[in-house]
Amino acid sequence: MNLAALNPFAIARGRFRQWWQSRLPLSDTTTLTQRNVYILPTRPGFMLAATIMVLLVASINYQLNLGYLLTFLLAGSAVVGMHVCHGTLRGLTMQLVPPDAQFMGSNATFGITLVNARRAARHGIGLAVLDSTHPDHWTWTDVPGQGRSTVQVAFAPTQRGLQRLPALTAETRFPMGTFRVWTVWRPAAQVLVYPTPEAHPPPLPPGEPRTGGAAAMRTQTTGEFDGVRGYRRGDPLKLVVWKQVARSQARGSDDLVSRDTQQAQRYELWLDFALAGNLDTEHKLSRLCAWVLQADKLGVDYGLRLPGQEIKPASGEAHKRRCLEALALC
């Protein structure tokens, strides 16, 4: 049993954090001001404060002039460090670089551009997902004066489809490490998460005759519709499937394969949700995702049938993205 989950203080703190984060505006660009930049002493900062208090009491008790000098020198350095630390983030502008679509199970990476309008450089700025506590999840950078710097932040999506980017935090402890200055930012952008491709999918389904429909399906001798055949003398080089040639050579074979243009004219490859096997919905989408990637590598035309949606056979990068998007939003 997780005792931390039963701790009333932890529950109250979690609810307060959710309420506080829900009040933050959604924006893909934010400028840090004194309204959204926070500061608190760190553990070394509290130790420095305790040391200053001990030095002050000792100097008063023993009337040590050098003790007063050291005490006020340390106190003045701490005050200046607090001002410099807070100014490192204050006035900084953060801009989100739109993220690309990702497959479920892999880290989604997106960029953040830090823009510094002042002449002085800003040092030791770290960015990470808000609830990330692992030190490797932080990305640190310096921003030159009147310049910009772009960093990459990653997170693991928890579900397929359109998913909002998590809340981010930026912090600095420059220059002394006695104060921690941070901010919280909620981007408005969303990332599209595709299903996880099946690791070892079965062969592509057989092609359907263009005029006969599903009732006249014809199974090829290889057991799958791949739109290729063995190389024949006189075939033009542009019909050779070089990707398959490379894979064959990696297995120690010198066999060549060419695109079967006659088969492609007679048959259509349909990736049908209903024919993806006796699986649950997520496993079917995972298999269809793997088939889409496999058909795209072969360079054949393929169509996609989903409940309530049908995408006509085509090929190319735009068609692949359209099919993957349909699988993600199914």
C-alpha cells in the first residue's frame, strides 16, 4: 500500500497544485515578469542565512569589527545574488516550436526558443516537464545578449490521439545557488500520437480486384499483396525495389525484385480494420499502423478502412500521414 497516497497533507498539496495549474493561461508564447516568476531560498541559502546570523550574534557579543565586516559582506552578497538570480529569468520570452507527431511508446520531443532582449547574457537556465524530478530530464542553456537559444524537451505520451503538451517549468540558481527562481508555463499546443506499430505484424493482406470487390479476393503465391515480383531480364532499373534488394543482400541473397505494374493495375491493397484479426481495438490499430508503414516502404498504393471512415488507395508521404492520423484519432 502506498502510504504517501493516504497522507492528507500530500492529498491537499496535490489538489492545490491542480487548482493552481488550472488557473494558468494556455499560451505558446510567454514573457516572464514579476507576476509569474517566483523565488525561494535553497538549502545552501538557508545555511548561508544561519551562518550570517551566527556571525552577527558573535560579532555583537564579542564586539568584533572584522566580524561585522564579514557579516555584512556576506549579507550584501546574498542580497545582490538574489537580485541577479531573479533578473536572470525576468524579462525572458519563451516560444514553443510546434511538435511533430510521434508514435506511442516513444518520447515526444519539442523545442523551446528562449529570446533575450537585453544586452547582458543570461546563464544557467534549465527547462523540464513540471512534474519531472529526474536530473537527466533537465535541459540547461545560456542565452546570449540580444540573442536566442533553442532547447529540446521530451516527455512520454500516455495515450494515442491528440494530447496536450504537459506543463513546463524553467528555473535558475545563478549566480550563487542560494536562491531558486522558477516559473510554470502551460503551452496551448497539442501533439498527435500515433498507435504503437506492432513489432512483428503478419504479412500484408491479399489484394482485392478493382472490379470484383472483397468476394473475389485473390491470394498471391507469397501469401501477401506486395506489388512486387522476381526480376526479369529487360526490366527497367526504375522498377527495381532497391530497399528490398538491400535487405536481401543483408541476408546474403543476390535476388532482385521489380514492381509488378500489371498486378498493381488489377488489384488494390486494402488495410481493413475488420480483417486485422480477432484482437481488441488497440491491437488492431497497432497492426494497421505496422501495415501502413510496411506498405509505404514497398511503395505500393494502399487504402485504409476504419469504422465510419474510408481512405482511398494512394501512396506517398502525405497519404501515409493521413492514414496514421486516422488511426490515431479512431
